[in-house]
Amino acid sequence: MKNFIKKFTVLFAVLGISAIGVFAEGTGKSGISALLEVQQYNRAIHIMAMLLLGFGFLMVFVKKYGRSALTATFLLVSVSIPLYLAVKSMGIFAEKQEIEQFILAEFGAASLLIAAGALLGRIKMYQYMVLGLLFIPFYVLNELIVVDDHFEFIGKIADTGGSIVIHAFGALFGISAAISLSKKEHREVSILSDAVSDKFSLLGSMVLWIFWPSFCAALVPVEAIPASVVNVFIALSGSTIATYIASVSIRGKIDAADIANAALAGGVAIGATFDHATHFEAMIIGLIAGAISTVGFAILQDKQQRFHKIVDTCGVSNLHGIPGIFGGLAAIVVVDGLVVSSQLKGILVTVVLAIVAGLISGKIISLLGKMKTIYEDTAEFDVED
Amino acid sequence: MKNFIKKFTVLFAVLGISAIGVFAEGTGKSGISALLEVQQYNRAIHIMAMLLLGFGFLMVFVKKYGRSALTATFLLVSVSIPLYLAVKSMGIFAEKQEIEQFILAEFGAASLLIAAGALLGRIKMYQYMVLGLLFIPFYVLNELIVVDDHFEFIGKIADTGGSIVIHAFGALFGISAAISLSKKEHREVSILSDAVSDKFSLLGSMVLWIFWPSFCAALVPVEAIPASVVNVFIALSGSTIATYIASVSIRGKIDAADIANAALAGGVAIGATFDHATHFEAMIIGLIAGAISTVGFAILQDKQQRFHKIVDTCGVSNLHGIPGIFGGLAAIVVVDGLVVSSQLKGILVTVVLAIVAGLISGKIISLLGKMKTIYEDTAEFDVED
Amino acid sequence: MKNFIKKFTVLFAVLGISAIGVFAEGTGKSGISALLEVQQYNRAIHIMAMLLLGFGFLMVFVKKYGRSALTATFLLVSVSIPLYLAVKSMGIFAEKQEIEQFILAEFGAASLLIAAGALLGRIKMYQYMVLGLLFIPFYVLNELIVVDDHFEFIGKIADTGGSIVIHAFGALFGISAAISLSKKEHREVSILSDAVSDKFSLLGSMVLWIFWPSFCAALVPVEAIPASVVNVFIALSGSTIATYIASVSIRGKIDAADIANAALAGGVAIGATFDHATHFEAMIIGLIAGAISTVGFAILQDKQQRFHKIVDTCGVSNLHGIPGIFGGLAAIVVVDGLVVSSQLKGILVTVVLAIVAGLISGKIISLLGKMKTIYEDTAEFDVED
């Protein structure tokens, strides 16, 4: 019964917030402008494929909680996107076109899914929904400060594809939240994958790889799209090659999880520069990102988990955290006319806000209950295996 | 040999009908009009992803006949789309642009796949092809009466996304056809799924979720697309949240099949109103649709199957039937200026025609053979498991 | 250590070649022209889905090396696309728009993946990268001679969708390369699939089917797209129906691998004529292609493998080789005003060049090591099963 009430609280919170704004409704438009917005819509669909199939299946490398990982993905997207739209429909925000606003909501959902990847296997389904409710307001606050520069404190930064405000923010939020939600017992359970779960994970990875250019270039002016998307593909190619070489060099054998994850690091890192870099710079950024991400998965992850006494189930610090910060810093070298202090302030504010928000949110979620042992689908799902 | 002849009969039927029309060929066009048609083409591709990957893998929740479910999906699409195009190229129908006609053919294929979902596991591969041959003419007839109002009997109804004429029609056709094709023995075999088949099913579900806005808005004027597609996503978010809450509240545990199916009910129900509703109305319709669909899966399905003495393998009445009708009725509240009697007549004609056509088709297909026990891939496929 | 050096050689080769051209950077453009290029970009994304998810998962029918098949796909795409762009940025080639050039690079990657399908299970991961490095220059040479008619030797051929220069070229290259890389022991190991690997393979097949029209019509003028893409879908429908009938007629039972593969033969064969054929001709070409491809898989494959003493793991000669040549020849009947001698010269040059290039490349790759037994993921991957 207590549980029941908890769940309805979540629902009413969503509905309540929705009701405040009653969502801003888009206004009619015509001609070329309508054509352009429908083109954006195509990229919005690509991003949605990344959110559900991409992030969802990437997390299915864990054999024992694949169903819950996919269900959590569904719930996180379904809570965060309407919530984001409702929040942004409040008067204090600048009015935006319908699809543009929707894409910004998808960016928020992506960042949330990254954060959730750090907590996978240690919270229950309704806790994911609470996570979404807590995450989005903090995310919007960071967007307001760093991207919109609402308080005229940061200046203009280079981060169109969200290396900093989406990837690094999500990863740091998730790792910080994990501190209150990890137990010693969790670290003792090794995460098991098998041939099938690895293939599902590679499927998710490929979906992310394929549509990543649409993520980065979603809101870029139409003339800049061709060079931009090719840059993203080149960076991804670079990180994929570097991941293979680094994985086999460090471990002696290839790790399928390295390939599924670190191959994407080029996409994470190029987010701050894809609309300014040459193709050659994109290749270099991709190669470096793939290499450092693989080093993270193959060498640092164990150490970091022991040090922070956490479990970062999906290794989000290695895929989104470090490559995201690296991408933000790479802009200093690559982007002409960038104000270095603005870029650094943007990174710093994002890092601090993500950590503080993550700590607070993790603490709140832990008050709703903390799992004794690691999650298995059997805990909440009506299944036998 | 008899079998062999049967199969070729199907082929020649397809070719024969094709030959009559030799398919209407599209005429050249240029400028903005061509750009618009290519934008429609993008949505046609999205719909094709729903037909094959979406409907196909959603049916793979059954462990024992996944290969046949996917093969059946391939065959149903391959028979129905050319057949629809051939039928519509006959002189009595209004001429349409190439891609528009193709999208209408995809709508027919979607409705057919819904119908087939009710029969899954009880007919053989070539019987699916016969099902397609029988279904499309009835579907076109209903389209002619209800959508095109060819006989000036119905008036204008609200059903752009096909809650009534695609979802409810397909579901009722399938359930009615199941009556002649179900045996007592079929109801005694429980449908087994496992961790892998559940994940494939969730994959299909996610593909449907992602591309659903393109399905609804496929033929909507370009200016109306932004608000429309956001409405569809909001309705889907609503049904996903409601499904989770209803599933865990009714069953005590979450059922992965509830999530994979009922999460989509918002898409089914919003089809009649997505181009008129506010975002808030879309959320309410989605929440209600998810809740009633889950009630269907968790409570009604057993009762209905006993009552009608059928097996509705994929629960199409719960996902497409009831939410489709609900969506059609919701339009009465939501759509300004709707003629209520037209809307009700449209629903009534669709229901009656679907049931009669389903009964006839089921009877014909049962004459070609009725399976003693429930289908397994080993029956027709060259496999060991 | 030796291995280590080998791997870095590959990396530096990629980088080195990249550095020569520093890739041609696209020039800004505006208005309708920019809209058109973004529409092409949507098709580029569709093709990328085919390359990774499509070709990748189609190869996962083999239970024992699914992870390596997917990793190889990732590496082949990541090596070949930047390499192609680098090569084409050298001064001797005509300048192209950014996205057009990128799509041509994807075509090259598709052809390479076809070639790799013949070698699957007999080479190691870094050998795939070497394969990519060797393949692309030969592919570009053939493109220069046959498509661009750079030496004014061939004339104009009909092959917009690459039946000849993509599919047949890749297949013949792969089979020829297999000669140096096959051992008697390889032919003795039967390739095992199971219910799960078959479903993954059907998933790959469906992804290819869905996006195939975007592959063929990627660079077609906007006005010609509607009729073109419908033709491709009709041809695919034809081959899917014919495959089912042929599979069950020849084998007595349906083979899931026939469905996953030969159903696509219509797409392969229509590549030379989809922009000229009527819908009815497209259906006929699809039906014939599906039938001959299934005959290839069900009857010829064993004989051919014994005759050439090779293993064609994925049966690329049956899916891409024979249907590709058939498609190229079908153009002689279908395309008005086609110069028959040009078409025949185009086919002949492609066949000869592919065989010679494949023999050379296979020999070179075999010098880097030849596997004693058939590949299993355990050989190079850090896994237990």
C-alpha cells in the first residue's frame, strides 16, 4: 500500500507540473520555415532512437537485468520529456519553436539516461522515475546558466553537441548520486554478461553510432549540417579504431564491452567542436577520445570504484565523463575566437552543479530505500529467469 | 505436391492482380512539391521500420516461434503492399501521388499485421499470405466507405492516425478470424517467453514507440507536423507511465509483456485526435489508454478468451481494439466541430465490417487446414530448436 | 610485440593517407540547395544503419562468432569511410559536395562489407582492417573506370544502385580473396546457428530491407525519388515472396537463412534499373532474383565451395554476386536507350578487376597469418562462450 501511494505520488507530480504550464503550444508557420522544422523533426526521431534503442540496449550487457534496464529506459524518457516541456513552458524561459524545444527535451533525457547508467542495478523502477523528477530541474538550471548564459556570467561557450552540458553533466550527476546508493555488497558482485547480452549491447552501441551526427547537428543551421555530420562520423571512426587497438594492447584480448562503449567516445568528445573542426582535427579528437576512454574502462574503473566506494555500473565516467571534459577542453585548441575563460567557467560550473545535484538527489533517492543486494529482474518482474 | 500447388496459387493471385492495374505510375513534379514528397518518403521509411522491426519483433516474445513470426511479418508486408497498390490503381479510385499511395498501402499492411497478431501460432506460413490476400480488399472497402466517404454515407470523421480504421479494424478482424482457427487444445498451451524473447519484444516495442509520430503524421500538412508529432510522443509517454503503474498495482509485479505492449496504447488512442488535441489532452488520453490497455492484458484477456473460445495470441484486442475505439470516442470530446453522428457511424461501420470480414476470412483460411497443436518453428522450419 | 607493431602499422597507414589529402572540406551553400543536401543526409543515415546494423547483424547467424562479426563490421566501416574520403580528396578526382562524397564512401564501405562476408570466420580483427586498406583503392579504381568513365572506355552504364559496381564487385572480390584464406579444415566445420542467432540475423536482414530504397535512391534527383523508392520496395516484396516459395519447394522446409538473405536479392538486382523500370518490371525482377538467389543458397553453394575449394561463409555469391550480375543484365531489357556494349563492358571490367584485386588482396592478407581452425570469439575476445 505504501508502495502504491509512492507510485501515485510520482504520477501526480508529473501531472501537477504538466498542469502548471499546460505546455506551450507551437504556432503555425509556413513555406521554407515549415520544411526546415520538419527536417529538424527527422533528427528528433533519430535522437529518440538513440534514447530508447541506443541507451536502452547498451545497458543490456548485463544478463541479469536486461528487462529492467529497458523498462527503466522507457520510464526515464516518458517522465523526463513531458516534465522538461512543462518546466520550459513556464514564463521565465524564452519561447522556442515546437520541435526545437522538443529536441532540447531529448537532450535532457539523454543526459538523464547517462546519469541512470551509473546507478543501474541498484535502484528500483519507481526510483528511476523519482530520479527523473529530480534530475530535470537541475539540468534545466545548468542549461540556463551555461548554455543560455541567462545570468550573463559565463559568456559564450563551444558545446553545441553537449560534450560538457549533456555528457559530462550526466556522468558526474550519476557518479555522485551513486555514492549514497552503493553498498559494499554491490561491489562484490561481478556483473555478468554472455554472448547474447553482448550482442544486444553492441546493437545499442551501433544505434548510438549511426544517429550520433543527428544528435550533434540537431539544431545546427542547415548550411552547416553537411560538414558537421561528416566530422561526427570521422570522430566516431577514429574512436572505434583507437578503442580496438587500445583494448587489445592493454588487455591482450579484445573486450566486447570496450568496443560497445569506448567506440562512442569520439561522438562524446566531438560535441564541443564538430561545427568548427576540420575533418583531420575530428579524426585526431576521435582517436584520442577512444584511447582515453578504453584506458578508463580497462585500467581506471576498478581503482576509481574502490576509491569512491561506488559502483559505476555502465562505466559512465569513462564513456561520458572523461571524454566529455576532454572534448570541452579540446575546443580551446580547435575553435577560433573562443573565449578561453568562458569555456573553462562553463566546464567548472557544470562540474560543480552536477556533483552537488547528484549528491542531493542520490541522498533523496536513498531515503526511499536501498537495495541489500544487486538488482535482478526477478526482484520486480514477473519472470522466472 | 498439393502444398506446392497451393503456394503457387498464392503467387499467381498476387501477380494476376498486379497485372490488372500494372500499378499506377507517379507523375514527375518539381520544386517545393518534390521536396515535400521526399519528406513524406522519410516518414514512409519510418513506417516500414515499424512494420518489419516493430510489429515483427513485438511478436517474438514467444520463444518457440520467433523465426516464423518474423518470416510471417516479411511475407505479410510483401504480399499486402503490392496488392494494395494494384487494387488502388484500378480506375474507380481517385489518383494519388506516388508516396501518398505508398503510405496508405503501409497503413493497410499495419492493420493486417495487427490482425495477424491475433492468429499468431495457429496458422502456417502460406496461410498468412492467403490472410493478406483476403484482408486487403476488405480493408480497402472500409477505407472507401469510412475514410473517403465514397458513398456519402458517413460524413467527415476524425481519424488521421487510424485509431478506428487501422487499429480497431485490424484487431476486430483478427479476433473474428481467430474464432474459426482456434481449438480447445490451443487454449491449454501456455505461451512461453524467456529473458531473451522478452528483450526482442521490447526492441520491437521501442521501434514502434520511436517512429509512431511519423505514422500518425505521415500525411498531415507540413505546418501541422510539429505540434502533431509532439502530441504523439506525449501520449506515448503517458501510456508508458500508466502501464507501469497499472501493471505493478494489478499484478504485484511488473510484467514485461505489459510494458512492451500497453506502453504503446497511447499511440493507438491518440490517432484520432493528435492533430487537434492540446498537449495536456494528449497526456490525459495517453494515461487513460495505457491504464485500460494494461487492465485488458492483466485482467480481461483470460476472461475474453474463455468467453469467445479463442486465443488472441498477442492480445491485439487489448492493445489495438479497446484503445482504438477509446481513441475514436475521445475525439468527440476533443475535436472542435466534429459531427458526432459521423464519428459514431464511422466507428460502427468499421466494427461491423471488420467482424464480418474476419469471420468470413477465418472460415476460408480454416478450410486450408487447421493446426492440431500450437505452432512451433520446427513444424515448418529446418531447425532443431 | 610483433602483433602490437602490426596493429600500429594499420593505424599509421590510415592516418598517413588521411594526412595527404587532409580531406576536402565542403563549401557553404544556402537555400533550396542546402535543404536538398540535408535530405541526402537523411538517406546517408539510412545507409549507415544498413552498414552497421544491417550487414553487421545479418552476419550474426553464426552462433560462435557474433561478437567478432559485429566488431569487424565496426572496424571495416571506421577504416574504409575516412580512407575513401582521403583518397577522393586527392586532386585527380572531380570535386563533389560533402554529403554526396560521404554517400559514395558509404557505397564503398557496403561493397567492402560484402567482400568481408565471404571471409567471415577465417581472418582476425586486424586483418579486417588490412582488408579495408587494400579494398578501397581497388574499389575507387573500378569506380573511376566504370562509373565515372574517366578513361572514356566504357560509356554510360545503368547501375545507379550498384548492382554491378557495389554488389557484384564486393562479392567477387571476397570470393577470390577467400581462395588464399581457406583451408580444407575450414570446410569441414559446419556453421552452427540457433534460435537466437537466427533472430539477430533476421533483424539485420529487416534493417537492410527497410532502408534499401534510400541506398538505391541516395543520389537520385529529387523528382525521381518517389517512383524509384516504390520500385525498390516492390522488387524486395517480389524477392521475399519468391524466396519463401523457392525455399520450401526445394528443401521441403523453410530455411531461416534463406529468408534472411535471399529476401534481399530483389534489392541487389533492382539496383541497375530501379530508376527506369515500371512497377511491374520491378516485381518481375524481384521475383526472379529471389528465386535464383534461393537456388544458390539451397543447391549451388555446396557445389561451388567444393569446386573452388573455398568457404563463402555468408554466401555472398548467392546474395550479391549472381543477383548483382543478373540485375546488370536485366538493364539491357528494361532501360530504354541503353548502349548494350557499354553495359556489358562495365560488367566485364568489374568482374575482372574484382577477381584480380581479390586474389592479390587475399594473398597479401594470408601472409599475415592463416587460421588453423575456424574462428571463434574466444580466439581474440575476452569471453568464455
